[in-house]
Amino acid sequence: METYDLVVIGSGPAGQKAAIAAAKLGKRAAVVERRNMVGGVCINTGTVPSKTLREAVLYLTGLSQRELYGQSYQGEERHHRRRSVRAHDARDRQGDRRHPESARA
């Protein structure tokens, strides 16, 4: 049986900070999460994903309406494609961190 100095319930922002603070002090910490992804509701299904989607829609809507104001986005497709690839790469790297090694009781 493993022994820990601190058991944190929930892997949301507060739980992560508590576990990190304990580790920095040389303590052994375990984080207990009922879901198979860390980050809590805010990061995975709540505020952050919905705001990210909202910002993407606003950005893309603005691109399609530029010509109304005398600007065109012709020739910028390559820039936006590169930006999109970087965003997907960042998302994939973040996804790798969201599936930590887990133990089942």
C-alpha cells in the first residue's frame, strides 16, 4: 500500500495547486479524480472550452466580414492555415498531459 503526505480530492485548478505546492515542499501527494482526465470541469467541459469556441467564432466571423469595411483577407489564407496548425499542435500537446498514469483500487 502506498503512503502519501497529502491526498487531494479533485484535479481542478485548486487541487493541482495544492498537489504542486506539496511536491515543492518535498511531500508525497496523490490526486484523486473521478473522471479519466485531469483539470476539473472548468477546463474540460465548462468555461474554458465554451469561451475558446466563442472566440474562434468571433474571429472567423470577422474574417468573412472584412470586405464590408474595405479590407480583404485574400492572400492571408497561408497565415491562417499556419496559425490553425499551431493551435492544433498546442491542443494535442495539452491533451498528452491530461491523461496521467492512474491506479485503480
